[in-house]
Amino acid sequence: MAISLQGNAVVGQSGGPTSVINQSLVGIIEEARRHHHIEKLLGARHGVRGIIEEVFVPLQHLDSDLLERIAQTPAAALGSTRDKPDRDYCQRILAVFKKHHVRFFFYIGGNDSADTALIVQELAAAEKYDLRVLHIPKTIDNDLRVHDHCPGFGSAARFVAAAVMGDDRDNVSLPGVKIDVMMGRNAGFLTAASILARHHEGDGPHLIYLPEAPLTEEKFLADVQAVYKRLGRCLICASEGVRHPDGQTWTEKLASNLDMDMHKNIQLSGLGTLGDHMGELVKTKLGIKRVRSDTFGYLQRSFPGFTSHVDAQEARLVATQAVKLSAEEKTVEGSIAMRRVSNSPYQIETFLTPLNTVARLTKQMEASHIIGGNDVSPAFADYVRPLVGTLPTIATLDET
């Protein structure tokens, strides 16, 4: 196949790390070795920050054994960034690309990373600089538009499901009310994955609260009271972004001095505020004495040794597809998306979707997957189950 463009390539990682983001990095490195259109492959330290500071790591000659170990290591091997580039910032990126004869830009990240890739691509096109920009999806939030699901989500969902399975057994052993808070600012996919913890009648989580379903304190207390009266215990999973009907998160109303990142997002992750407040409500309003809460925080996204096999495979697949597309004669830009062809047996296919279909905006869970504002449908369980893979086996004496 004739190749119309040759030059150097830059790969960067952005946003919150995941268990499989390095699978995508290694996928790019290994596939780039098979193509002659990429002369040098440079890794940008800490994403776009490394690009504008010209801090690059040569990647094409790394040992294969080392690469496989890196692929299985969670979090971002190149380092990540929370920088949110505007057009001036992206103009600096393009200037560095020109200086280093970079013709291919592979950016691994979420919707903000796709937005950065889009701006860089638009600037390059305006200046008639031939640059192929490809976004490789990554987010445990699973909230990229067009994409059926995103690399990183399956492994984080597997962690959540297994952790809640164990927590449910703990709650059976010492009955009371237990509250688990998961990541999910605007989308509840990760918290909803806790539904996979249910194996027997009466298993938790008994209540699941998501950002997509507004929640009042009155409804929350009524829900808990009903479950506790029926079972003598209650296990609750709540997204960190659970909201009041007015749209403001519970955490924002509770704390006025929260930190804000470069994306103007209030810090919700890693705080015990929401769980503590929910627990205190249960104690004071319902009079239940044994009430505990945990915030899963950052453990969910880069937990080693518990990676979903499907997630790892797909994270590498979308990356190799990006390199293959960059070799085509025609000009290429876009995000490598996955489309589900079949759920049983599970099968997906990849396709290229324009950057502007993924950038900036996010998607939320389908309304049909949310039941009564406090539960998740079996259809969602069917959707997420293949991404998570086999979970640990549990049993109860009641089965005898």
C-alpha cells in the first residue's frame, strides 16, 4: 500500500489513569514497529504538558519483555495531565510538532483529550500542515458519546462488583446499614456495575443511587427504612455525583470550600463527605445504630491484579487500530470507537468516529436502565457483564 505521509509520531496519556491505559500505549508502540511511515515514536511525559515543554521519551526500541510488563501495570507509564488546553495552548503544541517533524499524534484519554485533539487538528488544517490526529478512548466513567463502552471501565467495574460482593457478605455477618460511594460525577455507569454483586435473593446492593436520578434526603431515608424493615440490613451504593432535584450535587451543598480542577470541576473523588453525611442521616433520622460508610475513591481506577481480560484486550485493540489507520493514504482524524455486534456471544467491532462527535460533551446512562431512582435494570447487567468477566464465586449456608 502506498503511503502519502511519513514523519515522527507523538503519543501521550491524559486524564485519570486506569488499569489498562498502558495496554493502549504498548499497542501503539508495537504496531508502530510494523509500519515504516512512522520514523520516530516519541512519548510525551505527562501528556500535553510534556509536549509544550518538549519532554519526550523515545519508545521504538524498548525491550518486548519490558513492554509486556508495562502493559500489565496500572496507571499511566508516561505520566498523565489534567491540563485543559485552549487554542493558544494548542498552538504551542502545533509549533512543537512542526519543530520535531511530527506528523502523527496519538492521544489516549477521555472527552477532554478528544477536545484537545480536535483543536490541534483544526489548527493544523488551517495552516495546511499535514497532521493525522487520532484519539484512543480511555475512561472508567464510560461516558464517551458514540462509543458503546470505553477501555478502563470494564476493569474498574470488575473491582466495584467484587468489592461490593465482599461488602455484602460483611453486612450479612454484622447487620446494619453500609454505604459505599463510587466515582461518577455526571454518569453512573461505574456505580451501576455494582448490580453484578447480586447472586442470591436478598443480596446487596439493595439501593443504587446515580447522578442521572435526582435524589432528595426524604426519598433516601424512606428507601433505607423500607429495606431495613424488610431485611434487617441495607447495603447502599451511591455515585459521588448524586444530585438534588435542583441539579446541585449533595457534596457541593455540604462543603463550600471544595477544590476545583482546571476543567472547573469541583473535587468529589476521594472525599468522605457524602458517605459520612448519608450515614449521619440514617443514624439521626432513622435511629439505626450500626451505620458505616466507605468511599472507594481512587482505588477503583488503577487496582493491580484484578484487570478484566476483555478490557485489556480492547484497550490494546483500539490503539493498534489507530496506528493502522494512520498509515492510510487519505487524511485521517477521529476517535477509535467500539460498536457491540453481539452480546451473546460477546463481539465488538471498531470504527472511526469524527473527533467532534466525542469531544467536550459526555453521555449518561439510559433512562430505561434506571428503576425507581434507586436501582438498575437487568438489561444494564447484561450490558456490563461481558466487560467485567468472571467474578469470584461465593456461597451461603442457606443453599444447603
